Amino acid sequence: LGITHPGYYSNMAAYLRLVRIPFRRMSYAQHAAEEIDHAAAATSTWKKISLFVAIPAVLICTYNAVVKEKEHERHLEEHGRHFAPWPHLRVRTKPFPWGDGNHSLFHNSHANALPDGYEEAEH
């Protein structure tokens, strides 16, 4: 079975000595010092990622959103809002239990159309 080889045990002992080197025992103080060094390196890495990746990414996305929203507002001022009287939109089977029954609870006259079209803006 391979155990009968005369140098088996001496080779196994040398192998076990090599294997045990990375798994050396260290004191609690040594282990704590290594953990502190690792934590400092990880903190530094994540601080750099936050400063040089996350913050610029948020600023770029914010800029893009502001520019697109201004373009959208300009387009609505030039062309107005389009109302499509499709029968499957804004279905009212019974009136809402508040107000005049035609406006939803969080109705916005600038963004939400009624079944017969947008309300006229009076501001």
C-alpha cells in the first residue's frame, strides 16, 4: 500500500514540518497586531474607493439627472403635454371617496390627467 517504503516516514516528517510552517502559533499580541495592520489597510482602501469612485459617480449621475430634467421641462414648455384618451387608462368604476371623486388622493394637476384630459393651469 506504499507504507512499506523505507523512507516513507522520514519524507512524511519533512512534509509535515513544511506544512506546519505557515500555521505557526503566534501570541495573542502578534495576532492582534496583524489584525490592526489589516484593518488599517482595508480602511485606507475603502476610503480611496469612496473618494475616487463613489463620490465622482454620484456627482456625475446627479449632473446627468439635472440636465435631463431641464431638457424635459424645456420640451414641455415648447410642445405642451400630450393627452391620449385611450379607454384603458384612467378607468373610474366608482368615484373616489374624497373631494369631488374624480381626483386621486395625491393628484398633481401638472402630472396627472383626468379621464377627460389635463386640467388647465391657473398659476
